[in-house]
Amino acid sequence: MVFLLPGAGRRLLSASLGAVAALVPLTAGSAAAAGAVPPPVRPEDRGDHVTVVVRNAGAGRDGTYEVRCHPDAGRHPDVAGACRTLDANTRWGRDPFAPVAPGAFCSFLYGGPATAQVTGTWAGRPVDARYDRGDGCQVERWDRMVPLLPETGGSL
């Protein structure tokens, strides 16, 4: 090893590096104490989760349902099926909860009075989607999300 510093400079550099090395553990501890380290992930923050509120779908179908995926859990009649449906409808660059495109040609076939509101987080993005069965396009959009949304018997 070739030293370019004279003896006194090497000693000063060595002492400075030693002092810095001694401070590193204190700095890390101070950062943690000051809140610079993120808090641990809570169980309720893990994975994807949505809340589904269904109205006017009929006896045994109306209600509020919680669905957590990755890992699957929640209060829903078919959590695993709901998660499979969400996964199957998720494509890169497309919103699985997107409304019917403006100007779409839809049949006037009424699918019934059922409505649903889906809120939460899916694929790291916030979800706030409303569903109804007011025309053919809305019925198709609803049916794509069965069993996350209940089967109503009014499919096209």
C-alpha cells in the first residue's frame, strides 16, 4: 500500500475515520427514535382489500362484504372465488373497475334494481366503483365481477 499522506496526516485521517465509525450506531439509533424508520406493516394493511356494499340484489345477497386477497380472507360468501375473479380481470394498464366507456352502444335490456359499491385498494391503487344493472353494458360489467358481486339471475 502506498501512503501519500505524511505520518501526522495518516494519524489524523485514521482518528477521523475511527470517530465516524463510532458514531454510525448512534446515528442509526437516533434515526429510529426520531421516526425515520417506517412503522411495521399492520395485518390489515397487507395484500389487496375491498369492501363491497350490495343493495336491492335480493334476499341473502344484500349486505356489506369484506374481501382480502394475497392472502385470501374476509367476510364474503366466496372469498377465494372473489379473489380469483379480481385477479382474472386485472390487466397491466387497465382498471378492472373501470366504468362503461362513454358513448358505448348498450342494449336497453334492464337487469334489475341491484346496485353495488366497491371501495378499498386493489393492485396498490384506490378503488371507488359503482355498479348497477340498468342496461346491457352495465349487466355485462356486473357479471364480469361475479362472484365478487352476487349472481342476480338476470344475466344476458
